[in-house]
Amino acid sequence: MSIEGRDYPPVTVDIDAEHVNAFAWAIGADPDDGVPPTYASVYSLGATAPQLFGDEEAAIDFGKLLHAEQ
């Protein structure tokens, strides 16, 4: 089954400055430069993954879920 065209409810995420600073430090970015663009993956995946992976109709095979380099 495809998830194309499927709608999931919106999510709200509170972004904490200390968490952003820790993330920036961890990836070697300067926290004074603002929120790193890659930070979006932190909150978006954490907020949306339960909806997507919990959708039995999506039939996600975790054994085949890899990054492109893997």
C-alpha cells in the first residue's frame, strides 16, 4: 500500500534554545550562527515518525529502511 496522498494530522513542536545549541555544537556548527538547517530533521522526524510508522496501512518494512549511503 502506498502512503502517497495520505494526510496525517499536523504536529506542534516546541524548539528549545539549549537543545539547538547542543545540536549545533554536536555537528561542529557555531550556535551563534542560528539554527542549523539540518536541525529540522530532529524535530520533524521525532514528531512525524510515530504517525507514519504507526500506520499499519503504510506497511513500512524496517528491514529495508536505510540511508542512501547504506
